[in-house]
Amino acid sequence: MQLGRTRCLSECRILLLPPEFQRSSRDLLKQPAPEDTVTASFGKFISEIKPQHLSPVVLHRSKRMVLDSIGVGLIGSTTDVFELALQHCQNMYAPGDTSSVYGHRGIRLSPILAAFVNGVATHSMDFDDTWHPATHPSGAVLPAVLALSDMMPANNKPSGLDFLLAFNVGIEIQGRLLRFSNEAHNIPKRFHPPSVVGTMGSAAACACLLSLDPIQSSHALAIAASLAGAPMANAATQSKPLHIGNASRLGLEAALLASRGLEASPLVLDAVAGVAGFSAFYEDYVPQPLQSPGNDSHMFLLEEQDIGFKRFPAHLGMHWVADAAASVHKVLVGVGPGTVSPAQVEDILLRVPKSKYINRPFPESEHEARHSFQFNACTALLDGEVTVQSFTPAAMSRPDLHALLSRVRLEHPNDNPANFNRMYGEVQLTLVGGDTVKGRCNTFYGHWRNPLSNDSLRKKFRSNAEVALPSEKVERLIEVVEDLDQLRDCRNLLSQLQ
């Protein structure tokens, strides 16, 4: 009798709940079925995409990205910030001997830590590729895919084509998520994009390589969302490369956790009133489902828009002012060696977008210099170009450079937005005699609208990779990446990285 009365009272309480609760309960019933959610559509895409969906254009462009990313990772493995990250992993974690480390023969780490340090290397000089809406897509994905491939048994390594498919899935997911926000199209102010969408892209790529089913792939994305995000305040510091390293390793970790059965929100990519999912990173986030490829072809975003490759290691915005300043240098000095003397210059006016974190009048470190309109413009005025050597202590401390920096003013025209697809750079010199010389760059060489030629990309790769590897290995890497879609397994690629 007692049990019966309790059950009756419970039923009565349900009937007497307030009307507003009853309304919210009805609203919950109207939510889409799990298989109809945006999150589910992304998981299904990751699980169902096949190598045959990679067009010749996508294969060509993604192999260029792989080659460039390996090159900047190799030169990045010689930097102080990489060495700090490597020592941390070697000293603070249990040893592992599974996955290789860029440019360091005989050093191996666990897959998670290898993805981390190689991601740090890739962004340690801000030399890695850039896309639009703004992010660094390859550095967050490639180290994770390489580490996971190292982790797989020798008799079950992915083919080169499967490797490229996973890489392209990681790039595609980043691009799709960024296109759900207008805010994301502009130079960021709050979150560093690779730490957000890069983590998701790494998780997607690894889920693809692990052949996770649609539900597991969705969970991998949702787990990654809980591990994502880094503030822009750490731009121009040694901590910024950690954003890429963490995106790579945490995405890999999310996929591995999902493969073990760990679950997360089935609505993390959906717009749910009153509950922030991925919208926590972008306030104007409006998601759309990702169409599953099925038997039809899939148009990858990389087919529609190429990638931007940097000619020198600095924030992408620096490339406009450097090219504009180099054109002024050419007018003043002519063709051939020579420098612009500060004694010639009365005033330097830069017309650039308004973006606080890349407005650094007197940078005090190489990382600040890589994020300084003023430094890169004045370096190009002096030397006619900006190079890897421009950020060495000797180059940064030159009296002539500091004299030019003291003459710089900035203007932010209304027609020059902080947007990598629409901005320009303009440099105007007023000389001591009163004459003015002006240079302007609307699209620098290396931008997705004006991509590097294969010869230029290989020249950059050789210059970077030969800092860490013997020249014969560098040439072999070029050959292996070029033929990657033809390789039966990717062991040949993995063996060349040390």
C-alpha cells in the first residue's frame, strides 16, 4: 500500500506542473531527430566520404599544402619555442617510441605528443599556410594524421590516397564551420581560429583515418569542441604556436576517445536556443547541414578556393605592406643590391586595416616583429624584401631600421577592412626634399588569388627543409609527396621526416 501511494503522488505531481514547463516539454519533442541534426550530418560526411570524391584539383592543391607544411615544420623544429615544447614532453610525460618528430632522427614520442610538438614546429615562425575565412588549416591537421599513421600497425598503414582523404576531410570541416559565421571572415579579435576550427579539423581527419562510424565521428567533433579555443591575447608571443600544437593533439585525442566509445553532445554543431555549442566561439554562428556525398561527387571547398602560402615567416597581413614597401624600395634604389637610407626619409605613412594585435610600432621580440605592420614595411623599405633572416636579433637591432620605425604613421581607410580577401596595403614615403613615393599591393604573390607557382613552392620547401634534413632527403620528400596518391601505404613518407 505504501508503494502504491507513493506512485500515485508522483503521478499527481506531474499533472500539476506549471504550464510553462509543459510548453518547454512540448518544444523538446519538436527537436529534430538525431539523424537530422547538423552535428549528425557532419559525422555522416566524415564516415562516408571516399577517395574517389577527391578531384584532380583537390589532390594537386592538398599535396602542395602537405609539402609546404612539412617544410615549415622542419625549419620550425630548429626554433627555441619548439625546443621548449620538446623538452617539456620528454621530461614530463612517460616515454613513447611510436611517432616521429620533425627533423630529429632518433627521437620518437607517443602519437599525442608527436602531434603536439610537430604542430608547435609548424607555427613556431608563423610560416604556415592561411585560408579564408581566416585560419591556418594544415598545421592543425597534418601532424595529427602523421602521428596517427605512425601509430597504426606496419601491416595496416593507410595508403597515400587514404592519407590525403583524411587530410582533406580535416581541411573541409574547418572551412565549413568558418562559413557559418560572418564574424569569422574578418581578422579575429577573440579566439585564434586554428585553436577552434583546427581542433575540429584534426578530430575529423583522425576520425576519417580511423574509419569511425557516423555516430562516433559526431562524438569526436563534440569532444573536440570541449577541448577547443585560445584567446588572441597570446598572439605575437611564444605561446601562439601552442595553439596549433594543441589543436593537432587534442583533435587526435578526441578521435581516439570517440573510438573507445566516449560520448558527447549530439547537438554540438546545432543552434540550440539557450545552450551554447559551437556557437560559443562565434556569436553570429548559423549552422547548415553538410550534405553527405553518397554516390555523387562532393565539391570540396579547396576546389573552389586555393590556399595562401607565405613567402616569409610572418602574419599574413604583413605580406601586403611588405610587397608595397618593396615596390617603393625598387623606385628609390633601382634593380640590384642597395638600401634606403633613413636620411632620405622624412615621413612614412602606412594605409592598412585596423587590427590592434598587428599594430606594433616598436616590436621587442621576433614574435612581435612577425605581427608588426611597421616592422615588415620598414624592413622591406630597407632591404627590398622580408626573409627568414629579417627576424634575427642582428637584423632587428639595426639602427637604420629603428630610425625608419620612428617615422611611421598609420591610417585606417574605410575601404580597407580587416579581411584577408578584401584588404590592401599602401606605403607612402615623403622624402626630405618634399617628394612622395607611393606603393600599393592589392594581392600579394602567394595569396589564393595569386598562388605560388610549383617552382616557387619547391624553392621555399628546399630552403626550409634543408635547415633540418640533408639535401637528398629533401629531394626525396618532394618526390614522395608528389606521388602520394599513388603510394600503396604511407611508410615511405613517414620514413623521410627524420
